[in-house]
Amino acid sequence: MDNQSKKLDTLKKKQDQLKAQIQLLEAAEKTRERKRDTRRKILIGAYYLDKAMEENRLDDIVKFMEGYLNRDSDRALFDLPPLDKKSSGKGSSKQ
């Protein structure tokens, strides 16, 4: 193997290492942002729950959630009945 081939191999290995480092950093950033987004949702939900309890309007939130939630496990958290399997919910319970 001549000198240029060795240099090319070395550069390709460095390139592969840099790509791997970039992927790790991007994955870590996505994880941080997902955690931040989840925390924002929790805080917003806590705020509205507190307001509803202060104003004695918790039933209004439960009624709203009944039309929003489409997973039975999520509906159970609000003591809502499971959805009929033939009909689909209007909203989504994605986070």
C-alpha cells in the first residue's frame, strides 16, 4: 500500500468516527428536547388542573378529555368508559 492509500484510509476512518460522534450528539439533543417538551406539557396540564379545581370546573375538563382521548388506558385515568371499537375518537392522546 502506498502512502496516499494509507492517508486515504486514515481519513476515511476519521470521517467514520466523526459521523458516529455526530450521531451520538444529535441523539442526545433529541432526547433533551423530548424531555423538555414533556416537562412543558406536564406544567401546562398542572396549571389548567389547578385552575379548574379553583374554579370548581374539573367536570368541564373531563368532558373535554372525553372527546379528545382515544386510547382506553388514557380514558381510564379520567374514569371514562372505553371507546366502542367501531368508532374512532376525534382527538389523539399522543404526547
